[in-house]
Amino acid sequence: MKDVQNLTDTRGIAIQKVGVSEVHLPFLIQTKAGDFQSVLAKIKLTVSLPEEFKGTHMSRFIEILSEWSQHPLSNGEMESILRDTLSKLHAQSAELVIRFKYFLEKTAPVSGLKSMLDYDCSFCGRMQLGGKMEFTMGIVVPFTSLCPCSKEISAYGAHNQRGMMRVQIRQQGEAFTWIEDLAVLLEQQGSCPVYPLLKREDEKFVTEKAYENPKFVEDVLRDLVLELRKLPQIEWFQVECENYESIHNHSAYASHIEQIDG
């Protein structure tokens, strides 16, 4: 059969990224404990396409992803997927983005009851032919914040809100930051962590903890930046903090990007 996508294109336009997106597959994510967690991943896998090529081989992307979905995944496997993609697609560069829900067990602060909290996570790998992978990990962590101004000016009480920290980190060398460790580090920077399951004694605890630890969105972001700077394996990070205000019809927002010189 005639292979149209292998025909020569004469328009002189190279395409930086071409491939497949919105691919949903089960993946096994390597955990800190040494086992794996099965997740439903939403995937985008792309390669560069030279100007003389009319199209790429879309089926090969699915073949590669289907094969690798059966292996526990961390940054090492991400690099292998990208090398496989570069080889089979005869490309000069490739990018893989995997987004998934990751579940961690949370223990209520007083009752000790255990429950599962979900985190939106992402792995992103980029690679040039013959080069090393650039790996970025992302996580979204919920938190509680209590307004310092409200506490200061009110005769009693203070308004609080739920917020979200969105963090992406780029790691260097063979070092790897586990999702479990990053989630704990992030949630400690708010006025209080978020828990899926709380009894009355737990609710009392988190209410009082937030009241004793008031923070603006700027405070949360700055404290988080200071903590990320302490991690020697991180060479770049991007942080966003957003408070879903309880007394306004808008959110409070702060962001920061930093390149750490080695």
C-alpha cells in the first residue's frame, strides 16, 4: 500500500512537536516504598518533524506507550521511553508528558484515622538525540491558610480558606525527589494541611493550628521557596500559590520561578 506520510513535503516548514495527546492508559508509578501504584494516566508524546517529511507514524507512539505502561515508572523509565521514541520515529527530539492522580495515605492529627488524599501529578521528559533527558516533576497540593490581617483586626475569629500550591521542579543528575517527600514539604508551608477524614477532635486541632499559624498567600509562597532552595538535587523550580478566598469572589495569587546555580 502507498505510504502517504513518507512522501516529501515541499512547504519548507519543520514542526517542533507532532504526535499523540489525550492518550489514556494505565501506568505503574514507582513509589518511595519500593512498590508501585497503578494510576490512570493522561499522556502526550511528541517528536520533532523535519520540513521534508510529510507526516509521522502515529501508530508507533501508541505501540511504545502500550509496551511501557506495563513497567513501574520513574525518571529512569521516562528516559528509556524517550530513547525508544527517538529510535523508532527517527527523530531529533522527543517530549513525553504524563499526568495522573496519585494517592497518599493521610493520618488524622488526633484520632489517628487513616484515609487517602489525591494529588494531581505530572512527569515531563524532554530529550535531544544523543543527549540526556531533562526531567520535570509537577504536583498540586491543597492547604489551609488563615488571614493574618483578619486575625489581627478582629475581636474574635479570623477568616480562612483552602488553597492550592502548584509546583514544578527540574532535577539534575541521577537524583530523584519522591512525590511523597515533595507533598509533605509543600503542605507544611500552609497554615495547616488538608485531611480527607476528620473527627470532631481533629477538626478542633486543625482549626486551632491554622489560627496559631496565620499566613498570607505571599507568606506561603516565600516559605516554600526557601524550602525548595535547600534541596540540592533541584536545579530549577516554578511555584504558584492560590487562595480561594472565603470573603471575596476572587482568589489571591502569587508565583515565582527560580534557576538555582550549581
